[in-house]
Amino acid sequence: MAEAGNSGREVMLYLGLGSNLGDKRQNLLDAVKRLDMAFAVHYDALSDFVQTEPWGFESDDLFLNAAVRYRLSVPRGTCMNAFAHEILRKCKAVEAEMGRTGKPEYDSEGKRIYRSRVIDIDILLLGDFRIDDNDLKIPHPFMRERDFVMIPLRQIASRHTMDSLFM
């Protein structure tokens, strides 16, 4: 996924990471290592780890969150929708490898049910690409509401990138 030669373009991928079970710090480090392997490139920037309260559910287990940036090459002629879904597949594979099970659950009113987890990997941004599919939304639709996303993201994203979120 990292190699495109001279015929492609680079795109910045921003991921949000979170863990509130087990050795949270090690879980985040392990996730980044696995993502490096999945994308065949070392991350470009990694935020500080930020401890936060659970969002959307009750738990005694605090989260440790971070943001990570990858500089990926998109080969010329690549469908960005397919490229984004391949990134999602790789993120879900890393989550599964680390022990995360199950699919998202929803209550009778259609609201998402959140639970404690070893690892959570969310696609926040993929360059200026926008997608609104049932299984993938970029930019992440709730990131502006979540300090546990925005605090680490501000550490690694350019001012231009952050400004574009609020236009």
C-alpha cells in the first residue's frame, strides 16, 4: 500500500486509537506496530497517549487514546473508495488479531452500543477524501465531538488539516 512510484499521489491517513482493557499502553504500541506491517510503511507521526473517560457508556476502566498519521501512496487510477475500504479492512484485521470480537451493536432506537475493548481503530481522515457509505464515513462523523480524538489529532495534524475540519 505504501509504494506507488512516480505515477501516484501521496495521501495522509489519520487514525484514532483507543484501549481500555489490559495493558493499554502496550495495546496501542502493538496496534501501531501491526498497522505499520499492514500498510508496509512506518507511521509518519504519533501523538502522546491521552487518558480519558469512556464515551457513550459506563465503565470503571479509563481509556488510553492516541492518533497516528501514515503517509500512503495511492497508485494512479486507484478508486479512492476501494482504497479507503482496503484501509478499513486492514484496521479491522488488526483489531481482530489483537482480540477484538464482534460487530457494532445497536439498540432498538438505532443508537450504537459501546463496550470496553482491547483496541479500537477509527479512520479519522484520508487526505481530503470524503465518503459516506453505510460501513465507512470519512471524515469520522463524531470526531469533532470527542476530545479523546481531537486532543491527540491536534498534536500531529497541520493547522490547514485542522482548519479544513471546521469549514
